Amino acid sequence: MITCIVGDRPLRVVHARIAELAGRHPKRPDELQRRDVEQRRLLGGVRDSVRAGVGLGVALLAHVLRAGVLRPCIRAGVGLLDRLHRLLVLRLTSRHERPRQEGRDHQTNDLLFHVGPHHHISIITVESGDHRPRSPKRQPRYLGCRTRPPSAPTQLPWLPFWLARTPAKARGLPFWLARTPAKARGLPFWLARTPAKARGLPFWLARTPTRATLVGVLARKNTHPDALVAVLARKIANPTVWVGVLARKYANTAVLAVNFSTFFTSTYPFRYYRRVKGTLLTKRWYESRGRLYLEYWVRLDEGAGRIVVDREPAVFFVARDVPTQAGTRRAVDLESMDHKPVDAVYFTSQRALMDERDRLLREQHYLAMEADVWPSDRFLMERFITGTMHIDGEPRRRNGVLEWRNPKLTPADAPHELRLLSFDIETEGLHGRVLSIAGVCGDESRVFVDRPDVDSPHFISCDGEAAVIRAFQSWLQEVDPDVLTGWNVIGFDLRVLLERAKKNRMRLRLGRGRGRTSVRKTNRRGGMIADVEGRVVLDGRPTLQASGYYAERYSLEYTSQHLLGEGKTLRKVEDKAAEILRLYHDEPDQLAIYNLKDCVLVQRIFAKQDLLGFVLERQQLTGLEMDRLGGSVAAFDHLYLPRLHRRGYVAPTIDNDADGADSPGGYVMDSTPGLFRNVLVLDFKSLYPSIIRTFKVDPYGLIEGLRQIDSNMVSDTVQDGVNMVSDTMIAGFREAYFHPDDHILPGLIEELWAARDEAKKRGDTARSTAIKILMNSFYGVLGTTGCRFFDPRLASSITMRGHQIIQETRDLIEELGYEVVYGDTDSVFVRVGDEHAPDEARAIGHQLAARVNRHWRDWCSREHGVESHLEMEFETHYVRFFLPTKRNSTEGSKKRYAGWVLRAGGEAEVVVKGMEAARTDWTRLARDFQLELFRRVFADELDGIRAWVKEVVLSVREGRRDDELVYTKKLRRHPDEYTNTPPHVAAAKILGGNPRRISYVITHAGPQPHDMVDSPIDYEHYVDKQLQPAAEAILAEVGVDFERLADRQVWLF
């Protein structure tokens, strides 16, 4: 219901008594004259009222344009003005009297219009009397307005719902206003929709027409019904509650519009908002007219939202004695990591910051601190926001999307579930026109094919390439996904769509908002990044690799076969492009099925491996965007910098020209070659993170420790020639000292460690994997010159401590009477003797692990006064174990071994590390041959091993294994850029172009591409260069000579 009081002054009265105008009185001259005057005055009041109504309509239009509910409010406004006109002009003679009340001056009356339930419209006169202002405390409030409640309305005859008319009676109204009675359904116009179009209106709005109020017009998708209830309708269940005076005292249109707009936007409680949670999708910074803007797209409980920040300046830091020419400079209570006070220099433009940074470097050879931190990253990291945030602010709706300007953001947990769309395109050749586009989002799927002449249940026919792209765009906007994915979706599908859209003179709009879509190259060879506004683009292959999944190949066919047990529908052909073109012309249904199958396979791979959960958890931990799969240094900065600032320091800018001293890598023991029984693997759990946590290795802890050593306190704390300060610091390597209490990284790892343990208990593999990858990346970050905190003392204090731990652990185990045959970085391989049964060997492994842990607890407490977080675990029992020698040597090799493990249920498995069977650059012939050879030797099946080796060699020479002879290798650069010409480069030059991977075979004419072989295969090459290296080391352990078995002359006798 809507109550309006109109007039040109407070409680203006229409200077006529309607009852007298409608009555039949004797026509005395004085009475006729008085009636004439009063009719003219009434018509003046009508004009004022119409002006007020127009002003109200203008104000409503201004408001609803911001609220995004223009169409339903236009219907309401037009309908209301139509009713006002009829009631004021056509019913001037209707009787409407009210009895006078005693003791009050009733010279004038006010006219109110009451639109009640079921669209009954009543005219109510309210006696005004004295118009002096009353005390605000004594005036009741309705929607924040001070007025008194009207008297009970007198109902006029019910008028038909003006929207529920046939087009013939619409009197020229647009078709969308001329609804048929079947669509009206007797409900208020804003509820006259099907449930599918209700778009999630709250239950209390969709019950009965009597509860439909102005709230219904405003409470659209993504607004806050509870706020509207509290403000616009105090008692929703009561249909006669007055929701306030919408037009109070102004008849002037412009003034009324301003007054009404202010009423809804600033003056009254309608500014109430509530906290909303959002999950970060994309972020960027941009500049407009020299001003910096930060933009964040977030996933909300319903739909997506956009956050724009335009009040955050860009900043870098300089030493206080370094002059600057641009920016606003302020002294801050911070210092550099070499303990010099610094000033902050603020800029309204990021480009101005970069210009001043470059000038300082060019003219003063000074590298400003933290000048390489993007403002969109700094804004979030300084608020400790990683992936999910609480948004506190008043949103407005623009283009159907909620938008916040400069809201308050705080960190939050539990990211939203995101909506994933997998799509794939089929083209005429690599760069030809788009033939079809398929997509699957949840349970919905579509295939759009450029075949207007075919009517098929399997796809949607489109007339032309442009129509295919437009139809796909339209469907994508309808399902509104948060994540786009596919297999090579950035390097092929999106890139080709952009090219073909440009060819058709159209703009590709796959994003939200303005729909900005682009693909750009990265610094890495062949790397590409997609920018789709408001949506994340995840390429299936690199996302799978980043999650820790390892495979021999990463094609969609190979990956889906191994993970899902099924693959593509297209039969294997030599020329795939020709087969797709044949299907397009002859069997478009099969093309659509093939196209859609690729999308479904990618969707199922994401679901099976929980890849979306992995990238969400990774973002929640690191603050990096979901599509940024690398970026270990950036992740470290996001976590470390805000904590460093809270401790009073700023960090240097990354110096890409810095020369870093090398730090040693992990310790690898010389192995004892041979074939063994009962070898145990004991492994330190996350050794490098454990060292950081135990010995407080940390950039901030290093500068605090060194400051304590170098301070004047040293001279005051020397007793008997011993520096007591250095004894309280934790000694690292290469003259490093770490403060035992002032540190950041050890505490950060402790939090991650506890979170990972909790994730393991819950069975949350995605979170556990993301945390493990993050923790293990910290050492690599500290050891690279690409990190702003690079210091050789940091990396060396980790790796050299690891050397010490592995060496002392080996000595301890050997003191207990066992032989350590090999060790690598964080693990030792212990031979416990041939006589032990499997259960006995595993029990020894647990005992050894407990003994080692006890040793390091005592050592850390005694030597450094710290608690040990080093934890050794019994990992694997190899029933048989093989360590090969180096080729043409008797020394044991490193990082190469094979073993036989008994799994649960008694099944045996061959495990190979670093040998030919584990290397993808060897042929399938050599890999399969070596695996089977290990199985036979480990299982003691030696009687027929000579005959079996001969049979394999013979099958190769007779051409029965040609499919297994293909080499597959990557090319790191263009074939013409190689100075030498290894076999795979020679084959790539024959193939032509710039392939990233080449498959070839060795023929008598040299290496040739697999699909272009025109010379006989050189089988002796495969016997000598593939089979013999894979077999001779293990065969020598059982007394078999491969060369003798493979010698053609031996076979003659």
C-alpha cells in the first residue's frame, strides 16, 4: 500500500468540500459564485497534485535506476498516475463527506490517496487545523517521516486492474504493459510472474496479495528483505499499516524529486545495510583520468558482486635521507631491514609511482622499497584477506550486479561453492572458422553448430559462425558460471574465439559487467593468461599438474583414460582435422556428441581430482588468484609483508640484477650398489619446514638476531670470554644468528602445520595438498634471487642443517647395528637383514624412527634450548631393493633405484625412481621391458628369463613392436634456435613450424617424424640404445649377460 499526501505547503488542503461540490443545493447567486470560486481553487489543487505526482515519478525513476528494478516500478508509477488522474478529474462530483469534530478549526482539509490491498484506491480527507510545527517527540514515525496516521479510509468502488487488460484496451501502451488477464492472476503486478521468474523472492513476499506492499517492488534479487521489512513495513502481516509519506510538502517537481531521492539515499534509515560474504574471483587495478581504481569481483551467496576502491593511494618507501620529486611524502614509524628510518611516498596514480621509481633508479641509483607491490595486492594483504572476505557497505545495483564503492573489507573463512562451466570448440583446421561450440555447466549442456539446414535433437542449429558465437555467449550469460575451464582452453579455445570474433567484427563478451575478455602472453615461453571480467579461467592441464598429479603424458585422451577409464568418442585417425570436417558435413550429430564429450571429460576430471577445491584452498591460504598456479614468491609476499610491517619494517624491492651466492642443495649419500632384501625407508616429515620451525630460520629473525649480536649489549654480556648474547641467539650457518622469540615464518608454518593435520583428520585432501605444497615452497622462495628476502645465510641455514641431520641420523642408525645403503635429502634407506619376516622388518622400522626422534629432541634442547619439531616416520618396506651402479663404473649411482613393495591384500608392486622405466623421454619399449624384468627378478622367476629376453629382442628385429618405438620429447625453443641438432630437433625441422612436442622414430635415414616416416626403421638402434641400457645392470646381478643374449652370431649356433 502507498499513502501520498500532496500539496504545495505542509498538509495543504484542497480548498473545497467535496461533499458540497457533489451535493444539490439551491442555486442562490452568492452560492453559485462561491461554488465557482471553490471549483477553480479545486482545479488549482488538482494541478498542484499532478505536479507532485510527476515529481514523485521522477524521484522514483532516479531511485530505481540505481536499484535495478526499473521495469516493475515504471508499471507501478504509470498505474498510480492513471488512477490519480481519474479520481481527481473524473470524480470531482462524487460525494465524500466527513463529520466535523468539536473544538477544532475545519476551514480546510487535506487530500490523501490510499492504495490498499487488491488495488482498492481510497480518497481520505485529513483535517489539518493548525499548521504550526509540532514537537518531534510527540509525532509518530512512519518510514522515518513525521506525520500523524490518517483516519480509516472510505473505500471507493473497486477499479479493474489496469495491467490485466487485453492489448485492444491498452490504449497505445507498450506490449509489455498490456498484460492479459491470464498473466495477471489477480496478484499485484509485481507478483504477476511465474515461479521461474520470481528469482528467489523471500517466502514472506510470495504468500498472499494482502501481504504485498511497496517492499515487494524494492525487494528484488540480492537486496536485503530484513532491512526493507524493518524500514518500509513495520508489520507486514497487517495490510493497513501506513508505510510513510512519500511526497510531503513540495509541489515543485524539481524540489520534490531532490527531496524524495535524498529521503531514500541519505536522510532516513533506508541506508541500513548488513554484512555480506564474498569469495574473490578476480582482481585488477586500472587508472582513469589520472586516478587509481582497484576492482575486485567476488562470488556472493546469490550471484556475483563488484567492489571498486578509489580512495587507496599507491605507495612505496624510501630512506629518509633520499630526496624525491613526486608524490606526497610522510614520515612513518617504520625502518628498512638495514635499520634506517624510512618515509612513505603516496601517489594517486600507479603510473606516477612507477615513473618516480624509475627516476630514482636512473638518476640516484636508488631502488625504492616495495615499489613492485601492485596496489590491488597490497590493499588485500594489509587487511589479511586471502580468498574470502566480509563486505560492510551500502551496495547499489548496476547492470544487474551489486556494486560496492569503498566498503569496509575484513577476512572471512569458508569460501563459496563455485559454478564451473567446461567448454570446447571445434574448428576448421587450427585457425579456421568455428564449426561448433559445446559447454556443460552442472546438469545443463548445450552444443551450438553452424548447420542451419539441419534440425537435430543433439545440437542447436545456427546460421553462420557469428551466430554460433553469439548463441554461446548468450547461454553463458544465462547460466552465469564463476569458473571457465577446458583442456588447453586458453591457448586454443579462447584465443581462437577472440580471433574469429574479431574476424566477424563482433566483441567477445564472456565476462560479467562490461564483459572484458582477452588473452595475453606471459614471460614464459608459450605461456598465456586469460582475463575474463568477473570469471576465473582455469586450464585443465596445468591445474591438474599444480595439484601434484603426475602422468607420463597430459593429453585429454591419455589423462581421461587413466583417471576415468574412458576417453574421446572420435576414432583414432591420422588426420584429426580432416575427420572433424567430415563429421561436420556428413554426420553433424556425431560432431556434436564428440564436442560435448570433451567438455564432460574435463568436468569429470575436475570433480574426481577435486581441482576446484584445490585452487580454492590454495587461494584461501596464499591470497593468489585461483588462476595463478605458480607464484610461490608472490604467495610468500602476501603472507609475510603485512606481518613484517606490524613489526616495524619494510622490505626491499626485488632486484632482478642481483648476484646471489649459491647455497648447497639437499644432501645425497653415495649409495651401496646391489640387490638386497628387507630395506626400510625412514623419512623426515616435511624436513625443511621442520628445520625452519625448530631453528627459527626467518628473514626478520635474522636481522633481529644480528642486531642483538652487533649491539652494545655484547660488551656488557661477556663473561669469562664467552659472548652471552650469542649464546641466547640460535646459530645458523655462514655466520647467521636467529632471534629465538622475534620471528614470523616459524609461527606461520606452525599455523599451517596444525591446519594440515586437521585437514587430514577430516579427509580434506584438497586442503591438505595445498598446505603441503605451500609449506614446501618456502625454502625454494628463500633460496632464489627472485625473492626480496634472498640471503645466502637463510637458504644455507636450512640445507646445511639438513646435511647435519641426515649425516648424524645415519651414524646413529649404524651405531645400532644396521646398514644405511643410501640417503637422499630427507630420508635414509636401512638394510635390516635377510632373515626378517615382513612384519618383523616393519616393527624394526617403527622402533628406529622413535629412537631417532628421541635423539633429536634431546640434542635440540641441549645444544640450542629449543623444542624439536623434527619428526622421522617409517615410510616403506621394500621386500627386494636394487641400487644400480653408474654406467661403466663400479660406484653406486644417486637418485636411481627400484624396489618391490607388498601392498595391502598381499599384492606386490614394482616401484622405480629415476630409472628408464620412470622416464618419459625413453620409448615405451624400454619402459615396459625394464618393469617386467624387475618383476621377474624380484619374484625370483629366473629360470625362463634368458628365453624371455631373447624373445623381446627378436620381436623388435622382426618389426612386431613398431608402435612401441616412438620417442616423444619437448622442445624448449624454436627448432631454428638450437645451436646443436639432437635427434628430436632434427625431426622437428623436418616437420616444420614451431612444435612444442615432437614424436619421432630412428630410421636408417636418421630421425623422422612419426607421421612422416619414409625410410626403414633402424631396429639395431633400439636393441643397443633402449633394451640394453634398461637391462644390463639388473641382469648382471643375476649373472646374465645381455650382449651375449642379443648377439646375432650366438643365435646361429
